Amino acid sequence: MLYRPVCFAGAGLSDAELGLWWLMVQRARNLTGVSPTHCPPTAILVRDDDPHLSFWRTEPAGIKPLICSIWEQGWQQVEAWGDKVVTGIP
């Protein structure tokens, strides 16, 4: 989890999930000296009506939001994100 691409889909990553947040912060700290082009990406699928959307837009701990209006569209975004990760396309 510290050195591979990670996508959170179907999970809200609430503030009660301290263990996951700790891991994500450690991951971000470990990767501070690594060029952004060589850092494994991290994303979370979020609906555009999520009350925490403004928080996710700050990209906490390097987690980039994949924003969708409906879940079907979101799953397509997750699949496209995974394809980019596998092929190495930014």
C-alpha cells in the first residue's frame, strides 16, 4: 500500500478510519522526495453531492478525487484511472 497505486471506491474514508489515514499520511511522507511522475497515484471516487467534496478537492495526503454525478459514471472513471495507471499515461 505504501508504494503501489491505490484507489478507494465504495469507501468513504471517514475521519474514524484512523489506521487508513495514518497509512496514507505515511505514504505521502515517504514519497515527498520522489518526482511526481514516479509517485504511485492515489484516488478516491466521490459523488459531486458529497458533503465533504470541498475537503476532497484539497487532495489530502495526495489523494486525488474522481468526481462523478452518478455511480455508473464513477465506476467508468475508476476503470479509466486504472487503465492509465497500468499503461503509465498521465
